[in-house]
Amino acid sequence: MPSARTLPREAAAGEPYWWQAEPPRQLTSSTVTHECDVAVIGAGYAGLAAALTLARAGRTVQVFDRQHPGAGASTRNGGIASGSLRISFARMCDKLGLERASRLYEESRRAREDLAHFIASEAIACDFLPVGRFTGAVAPVHYEALAREAELLAKHVDLPVHAISRAEQHGEVGSDFYHGGVVQLDIGGLHPAKLHRGMLLRALSAGALVHAETPVRGIARQRAHFELDTAAGRVKARGLVVTTNGYTDGVDRWLRRRLVPIQSRIIATERLPAAMMQRLLPKARMMGETRRLYHYYRPSPDGSRILFGGRDLGPASLAGHANTLLLGKLQRIFPELAGIGISHAWSGNVAYNRDFLPRLFVRDGIHYAVGFCGSGVVWARWLGVKAARRLLGEGDAHSELACEPPRAVPLYNGRPWFLPPTVAWMALRDHVDRRRAPP
């Protein structure tokens, strides 16, 4: 396996490629007020969406983040605006029935449309392009399942999705690694850090106070308000929204038992020749695949390099090894990339829950928008808005993802001890699938 070249100094520090154009910026210090209508914990997409909605409705809002706003998943993700649901439509029909499954998948379509409308109406320059996504089948049996799924979705949800045979796939991807796949046209790509910056500026302009490096150390429920113990003093808030997702800490131990943080790692190749990029990704689509240890990739917004992501399987001390493994997997898809180097490599947390669906719920008066299951570019903003509207009592607050407070993960208290054996089993099954696939 070719090894990765030595990373540049800034890449070795683990800084996302996205920060090259839009680094986290120091906020002008704002004084924490000791009373407000609503407090929001978490200043990523979901928290800022809630804050913007509430502030524009005339509420006084304070947002608290223990890092710089956006330094978590909102500026570390791959920038694929998929709004995916991790449960296939066919399986969801079996589990929940055709009507409910159709409503859930219809909501994912509306959430994608809403993000595109928001970006356009707010004039946020975040390199958004509705280029579509190709999902490659790593085995013939996977292609058959993808084709059946595409047919069901086109019939029952009216999604623009269709199968691509192996004979046709070079029009989508310059690789023989896959056995066909599907294209879904209503999925786009964007620059996640630029989107976050646009949302942050609009929330501030609407009057929300956003406090960086101001962790919440404790939450106490009083009769008519919440009392937050923050690093800048105590705050009384009549409403509370929690959007911490994969960065939930011990302050909310109840939530931490219901969200499993999983690290995702992304590498960016060095700049590639334009002709090579055209051969490898001829339609500049967002890309996915059917491996259980899923990989996702895409061209950078300027079309100069490939960003390739997947599960981060080791501690920070093994980051260099993890980068080399990811690069090797990219090179197996595209042998033409043999000998190519990496310019950036970084990781970040996503959060899953027991039923693999993004969730919106209320517990003890606290509104939660969490568990985006790796598709937070669309779902985080959508559910942050919904949480704010539910708190406001507005009529358009309904979501099929609203639920009763979810159950805890058995024998789990914040440390995902069960991930290594689960990942090993998934890797074995992926290996068997590939071995069974004809050349």
C-alpha cells in the first residue's frame, strides 16, 4: 500500500481543509446577561438555527459553546447535504409501514429543499451546488438492493433517484471498483465552514448573543425557568434548547447515555490535475458507497482535489496510520492516485442513537435536537428550527422525527466500549462481500 507523504505543518495539526478558506474566528466578547428568554447550548448548525429562529421571533437568546462556535462537526464534516436516513426505505416500510416510511423520506426531501432555500434567501456564499450523489455498490448483490430501493423511492416518495449499471458507471465515476450504483439528483455539496459562518453572522445580526469558550457546568430546573451555571456566571432562562450532538459532555449525563459519539476522519489529497479530476469524478457529484464501514468522498468546491472520509478507528496518537489507511482505500477505488499525497487530515464527532434516526424531543421542559447520524448538514439546521418553533408554539413545528425521550443504550455511560468489536465484525463482513464479488 503506498504511504501518505508527510503532511504540511498545518495539516499535521489536524486542521480541516475547510479552515483554509474560513478558519474559526474569535468572536467579539459579549457580556453574559443574567436573564434571557431562551438559552441554547451548542453553537453548531442546530444551535444557531434555533437561535436565529427565536431571535427573529423577538425572543432574547443566549448561545453557549465550550469551544469556538463551529469548531466541532459543523466545520469538520464533508459538506455533503444529503439529509440521509440510515434505515433503507424498504426496511422502514417493513418496520413502520408504507405510510409512515413515506412521510419520513418525504421530510428528508423537504429538509434538503429548505436548506437550499435558506442558503439562497439569506445570500450565504457557501459554494452550494445541487450536483447529486452517486452511491456505488461494492458487490453485485448490493447493486440489486440499491436498484430495488431506487424504484421504491421513485414510486412512493417521488424522489429523483435512478439506478446506474456497471456498464454505465464510468459516466459517474472513473473506477471499476463498483458494480453499478444509484444516482440521487436532489443532493448537493457545499463548504461547511462558510455555511456555519453565514449562520453565525445572521444569528448575531438578529440579536442573539453567542458566547465562545463558555461551557455550561450545570443545569437546574426551577418552577418557571432554568438556571444555568456557566463559566461566566449564573444565567436564568425561561426556555432551554440543547443541540450538543456528538460533543455532549458530562453536564447532561442523561443525554450522554442516549447518544453514541463516533469519530469520522477525512483526508484531502494534494492538488490534482484538472484532466485527472475530470476522469475520476466526471460530474463532480457527491459520492458514497454500500460498505458497512461506509466511505464518502467528493471533489473540493474548486474542483482541485478529492476529500475522502470514513470511520476513524484509532486514538489521536495513531492519526498518521489512520490517514495512510484512508489514502490506501481511496487508491483502491482510484488506482490512478498511486503515489499522490495528502494536504490535510482531520477528524470530528458524529452522534448516533439506538434507532438510527435524527431526533427531536422534549424532556423535563428541555428541547433537544440531536442524533443526526452523520447527516447533520441538512438535519441539524432543520431540527434546530423545529425545536425553536416547538418552543414558540408555532403551527409549523411538526416533524416526523419528533418522539418521546429515547431509551438509553444498554450498559453505556458515555464510553462506547462496544465499538471496536462492532467495527471488527462490520469490516469482516465487508471483506467477505468483496471476496465474493466477481472481478
